Amino acid sequence: MAAVIAPDQLEFVDCAASGFNDDDARAAGLSTRTLQQALHARDADGRWLRGADAVAAMYRLAGLPRLAALFDSPRLRWFSAPGYWLFVRSRGFLKATGLASLYLVGIERLLRRHSNQADRNDRDQAAT
């Protein structure tokens, strides 16, 4: 995902790394433990997003608006928000069984497909 999103739009930071220190997070009342319990993101306005909101922002920036809509849509929110928390609580199991890798492969395929479509659109525009 980090390969598709420009660093000035979203910076991926491992809060489990030794020596992790984020004064902005601490000032917002977010401890390292809290950050480790769910995906967090800070938007361009400095607001902190958590869980499904952070996932939606990440997919939107990656150019996957339909996937972002699964987490954004009020109609689907009843499913996506609890689904995200189930995913978070099952990370160990998903990693151990290889299902996490399967998810990542699916996301990579979506990103490649989106990138290929964008390239085709650029070529078509250049040809006209």
C-alpha cells in the first residue's frame, strides 16, 4: 500500500518499533498501547482517524474508492466497523493460518488492476 500512496499524503509508521516516539499522538491523548490496538491515521487537517475510518482514508488515497466506500458508507457501516474490529482481534490467527497473506495478495491485485486502468486511461487521453 505504501508503494502506491505518496509519502506527503500518508506516512506509514510502525508504533511497535523500538524507540517509537510520536509527540503529536501523545498530545492528542493517544498512548503507544492505544495506537497498537487499531490502525490510526492523521488527516491533512490534523484530525486522528481510527479503525474503519483510517482504513477508508487509506484505500481512498490508494485510489480504491469502491473499497473505501465499504468502510465509509453509512449503509455498510453496521457491517464494516464490527468487521474491522473482528479482523484486528483475529490478526494472530490470520497470520498463523496464512489468511492475512491472502488478503494482502487480493489488495495487491486490486492496486495493480487500478494502476493498469489508470495507465490505459492516460494513454487513451494522450492519443486523443
